[in-house]
Amino acid sequence: MTDSTTFRNPVAAGSADPWVYKHADGFYYFMCTRGDRLELSRSARLSEIAKGDRTVIWIPEPGGAYSHELWAPEIHYLNEKWYVYFTASGGGGDATRRICVLENESANPMQGQWVWRGALQTPVPGLDGTVMKLGGELYFLYAGYGHFPDYGSAVYIMRMAGPTELTGGHALLTAPTLAWEKQGGMAINEGPVVLRRNGRLFLVYSASTTWSEDYALGMLTMDEGADPMLPSSWSKSPEPVFRKSVENKVYATGHNSFTTSPDGREDWIVYHALSAPGEDTALRATRIQKFGWKPDGTPDFGIPASDEHALPLPSGE
């Protein structure tokens, strides 16, 4: 049972690949995979991101090169404009998969016009694009398909000349080389997202197949002053930093984003998971929970909370 000071997971049913962005206007902007369209939601409460205002911002032309499998959309605010990065394909499988960009000049992304800015020209096909700002520069991270011993994807980084333009080549930051990154029949590193704290950058990624109960989060760590384009700048955690809990009946924990409570005092992880091994991926639901920090300055994500747990509301709600 919940009361006015608590909530229960999941906070959004049928919502895979959740992305939450907290803007300076005090609202949380929420996107997730819908497959055939891009949908943007806005809420003043993190625990009610599925109950906020909702609008469809993009429906592709049927049969077009980027009209299939619209996955993992992310909204970013860069150079005083809004951008949405999302995965799409031409229906021909992985070889046709690219990360595309939309732009909106309106102060309120729920309004204005979303303009097609094309597919980013990554060296290999890929998915799950995100943008990192560091030292006044923009960097693009994505999961690209490559030639690995096991079929799958790895996380690459590129420089950006602007929010819609890549420049130079890409560098491989993490490939699925460890046993826990190869569960479910494929070797996968995907869904990169960056967390910054205590003078370091933490690149958190998802590993193994999203339909495997062992889908989990891995992490790379880099000193903030290092060059993110150099693979040697990053150190890889040998074990998952967030994984399933059989006891709490939460499985396939992955494809996350990070945000803070309304008052900015708490750090929260947003992720999708399943309630049982082998459950249909259409049932992936968005969950949120507060996380802390270890004495060594690294994040402590804990274990996924059960759907039966009444969790305290984010501070400031």
C-alpha cells in the first residue's frame, strides 16, 4: 500500500529504453521506445512521468529509409535548441540502422515544429545515440555494429562539430568481451549514458541481450580532465554495476538514464526491466529509484527494488 509520501514501481508500463531529461523550467521530459512514432511527455513529478502531458512529435513517412523500428529516443537541450536523437531503420535489419536527429527552436519542446536534420554519418551502422558535453565540446556516443568474435555491438565515441554533425573517426571504448556481456545469445554493449561527479565521468552502458534476464549495466570510469577519445583514458569495471534481483523479481535491468529529484538533492536512475525471466520484451516497464555514492566516489546503484516496495517519493515532490 502506498500513501501520499511513497510510490511503487514500475512508473510507466510498456516503456522500454526510458530517457528522462530534467530541464531548467522544472519539468521532466520523458521519452521511450514506441516503435512507429516518437512521443514526448512532460511532468512536474518524476514519479508521475507517465501521467504528464503527452504529444506525438514525429511520425515517419511510410516505407522511407528511416521509417521502421524507431527505438531509444533521447531529448537534449543544446545551444539553446531542442534535439531528439533516435534509432531508425529502413526495415532491412541492422545494416540499415542509423541514429537520426530532429531539431526544435521553440522554448517549449511540447510546442513548435520538429524539423528533420537527417541521419548522423557514423562509420558503421548503429543505435542508441547520446550526446555528452565536456570542456565546451560535444561528443557523440553510440552502439555500433562491428566485427567481433560474437555477433553484436560495441560502444564508440566521436567528436561533434555541432548538434547535428559528426567530425573525424570514431574510437572504440568498450566491446562485449566478458561473459556477463554475452548472455541471451549475442555479445552486446549498447545504451551508453554519462554520469558526472566527483571529478570523474562514469559511462554506464547496457550489456547482453535486452530479452535476456541477465541484461545488466556495466561502467567505464574516466578522470574529468582526460581525453574521452582515448580508450586508455577509461577503465572498465569487471562486473555489472546494476543487475537483476531474483529475490525482488526484477529482471533484465538496463537501458537507463539519470536525473535528479525536483529539489536537486537526490540522484535517481531510470531504467527498464521485466518482472519474470523470459517475459515478452513488450512488457519492459520503466522503473526509477534513488542511488547513492560509495566512499571511493563511484556510484552505488544498489539492487532493483521490488514492485511490492513502497518507495519514498523523490525529494521535493
